[in-house]
Amino acid sequence: MTRFDTAVDRGVTGAHRRLLGLWRRLDPVVVARVALVLLLVVTALVLWANVRGQWFIYDEFDYLNPPEGASWIGWLITPHNEHTILFTKLWFSLLYNTIGLQGYWLYAAPMIISHLAGGVAVYKLLRLVIPSRAVAVAAVAPVLLMAAGVGTLTWAGQFQYTAATAAGLWVLYCALSPALGDRSRWVWMMALSIVGTFSGSAYIPLGVAAGLAAISLRRYLLGIVTVLIPAVWFVLARVFWTIPSYNSAHSITQVLRDGPEFVYALLNKAVNDSIPVSDSFTTPLLVVSTLGVIAYLAVRNAPVGSSRARRTYLFLLVGLVLSLVITLVGRLSRDVAESASGGYSYFILIAAIPLFVATIARFVSATRLAVAVIVLLLAGWSAINIVGFGEDARGLADWKASNAALLTGAAYLSQQEFPVVADAAPSPGLAPTVTWSELTGMVDAGRIDGEEPSQLTADQVSLNVQWAAVEADADAGTSCSTVPANTTVAVAEGTDLEIAPIDGAATSATLAYPTSDATRSIAVPADGTELESVAGRPATVTAAGTALTLCR
């Protein structure tokens, strides 16, 4: 037994020495690169697994083809709302005219790739700030596996966000990196500025921060041109096109009055969706993070031992602040809860997370134990994000599935004897711009495959396109009655109705079929509305919280 124990001890000791020798011979640069590549592969697999169950919604249908009569090139550069999204439109249009509305993950591929590129840029920027490669790689994990960004990272049309932020992060790195020569710096920064500017408005804050960083390094012309590229296009877009401003801030007074609450709501949502803490800890965490930023900038003896770390940290912070400012100015008139719904969390967190990690590493990464603790915490955070990301992605897929069912079902019905009363949208909730005529055009061109709908889906399509609310006729029906609030009345087959609120205030009513769970909300203006139908079946009308006058 003693000889056996001795042999085991010798074997273990020898193995330990060989492993220790191997570890010492490993190149830390190679290890960091391998770890980063593995992280990118894991992220790509996670995103692909959660994207392939999604489907098209909302504005994505506007990226497929130019409106009738518009030139393709002109359409590409025309801002969508206030955003110039040339590359998103280009990719969607090319795919749509090749494979139609098939393979959603192919539409999402550039979004995933640009997101991964943004993660690599975060690593490169952090290496200018943090001496530990392990911490820099670990910090990229919660950026790439961002649970708060699930709405962005499962939506192919958000290529505009991921490409713009990736270009912004890379142009900031190019402005600050000592590894680039003057010529290559110019080439890369000009190329990235053009790509970012025509990818989306999310590029502007990071692009401006990069230009200011170049100016701070006395590269004056390079910095000025980098700032001017997005700035000039921003102005030109507003000169040549009408940009909607109903969501924007309208006065300095509004900014001062409502701005702090708006910014806090954005940060609060981002933190709550990123870190599994209760709401009561969000405010203290934001306060501590703010104090940490102040302390980082105030303390001079940075562990990296150079001004480059402080400069990189500072201009990454500038990019974050400008992102908040631009969002504030562009969305302040929108409802706070709607603006803080998570859609803006992505490009806020992609700068905030590396700043947060750099702040922690600045003060507590002096020992190997501290580095190990930081890496483990970031790894745990990322693992939790993967779980939350998957749960939220499945919820989004279930929600978007109704749009797929309605449009493919409507496509099937369009090939049957299915009359419609107006050129309405079969799926007004999730595809409001896809009218019946546009859908039938997709069917005729072979861009969408029809699928026989369930009875519930067919009933919903019928309510959406076989009934129309039109302006009320001056001559009301001869048989009128009062429908009390929250009361349902039957409507015989083939009956046209005129509905008006009794108290003269705009309200709504619910249209349905007696044998179906499908429903449609009908807006009832103050002067009433008329319902026309070609459905050829009985229906019901339910008054909302206001009594109605119903004339047949």
C-alpha cells in the first residue's frame, strides 16, 4: 500500500510539473485569441439558434423593395423615418428578390456578423485600457451575450443598429490605436465612417467621439473629417427629405424638465434587463457606477501606466453620453415607458458594459486572485444572460408567429374565392404596411408561400380585410338603437352599420364572429363611422366603455 501511494504521488507530481511547464510555455496572446474565437463561436451558435425561429415584422417589410415608381438607388439612400439604413435595405432587397420571405436566418446573418465584429472591437478597445487579457476577453462575453439586447439581436432589420455600433467602435479604436500607421489609419477611419454613416444613426455618437479622440491626439484634419462625414449627411438628409419630428424634443424647457427622467428610464431598463437584480438595487448600482467613473478619471496613477488608457476610457464615455443625448433629443416626446422598452438598450450597453468592467478592473485587478474573481463573475453573468436571452427569444418568436400565420394564411386565401372590401392589411398589428394588394403581388411573384390557415386565423383575416370602417354617411340607417357600454349586440349577415358615440367623444368597439375567438378593434370617432362588409356572415359588435348609437 505504501509503494502504491508513493507511485501515485510521483505520478501526480510529475503530471503537475508537466502541466505547469506547458502553461508557462503558452503564449498569452495566443491563449487570449483562442478564448475570444471560442466566445465568438458560442455567441454565433446561440444567436443562430434563437434567430431561426423568428419571422418578419413591422418595418422589415419596408426594406424589401422600393415603392412603385421609385428608383432603387434613390430608395436605398432615402432615410427610413430619420435613419439612413442603406446596407439594411440593400441586403433585404437582394435576398427578397432572390429567395422571397424564406430563410429568416439568412436575412439576420449580417446583423449577427456585425454584432460579433462589435464584440471584437470592444476587446481591442479594452486592451488599450485593461492590462489583463483574461479580463478583456471575459468583458466581451456579456456584450456579445446581451440579454437586454434580445429584441435587437433576434430582429434581422436591426442590422442597422449592430452595423452602426460596430463601425463606431472600430473607428474609435482606429483613432486611438498606436498599432496603425498614418496611411492605414486614414483609410480605415474614412471607410468605417462611410459604412457607419450609411448604416444607421447609432453610428453618430461613436463616430463623433472617434473624431474628437483623433483631435485630442493632434490629428486635427483626420478628426475633423471623421466628425464631418456623419454630421454633413445628417444635415443633408434633413435638407432633401422630410424627417418626422413628432417624437423629438421641442424645446430646451422640455429637455430640462423631462430629460433626467427620460435618461434614467433608459439606464434603468438597460440595467434591469442586464443584471439579475431587483429594481430596488438599480438606483444604487447606477450611483456607484457614476462614482466609479468619476474616481477613474480623478485618480492619476492608472495601472496601465499610460495616458492611452485614460484617453480610451474618456472617449468611450463620450460615446456613451452622446448616445444618451441623441436618444434624448430624438425621442423625448415619445412616451417614457415606450422609449425605455428595451429597443435602445443595445447601443447604450455596448459602451456601458466595457466602461463598467474597466472601472472595476482599475481598482481591484492588482492580483491574480482579483483577476480570477472578475473573470468568474463575468462568466456567471454571461451564463445567466444566455438563459434569459433564450427565454425572451422564445417569447418573441411566439409573438411573431401570429404574423407569419396571418400573412401566409392570407396568401393562401388570396388564391381562393375570397372577396375583400378594401385594400386593408391582413395583419395590421405586426405588418401594417403590407396591404392586400401588396400581399397578392408577393404571391404572384412567388415571394411568399401560402399555407392553409386554421379556422381562427381565417376568421381573423376575414375581420381584417372583409370589413372596412369608412366615413359615416350623412343619411343614417332607419333602425337605430342604443348599445350600452360593455354590451354586445348581434349583427345579421349582409348588414351595413353606422356607429357613433352617444356622448360625442371618440371611443372604440370590438367586432367579432359569434362562433370564433377572433376579434378586431374598431375606432369610433366623435362623428361616428360606417362598417361595410363582404364577409357574408353574422357578426357581433361590443361597445367599449362608452355607450354607442347603432343604426342599421
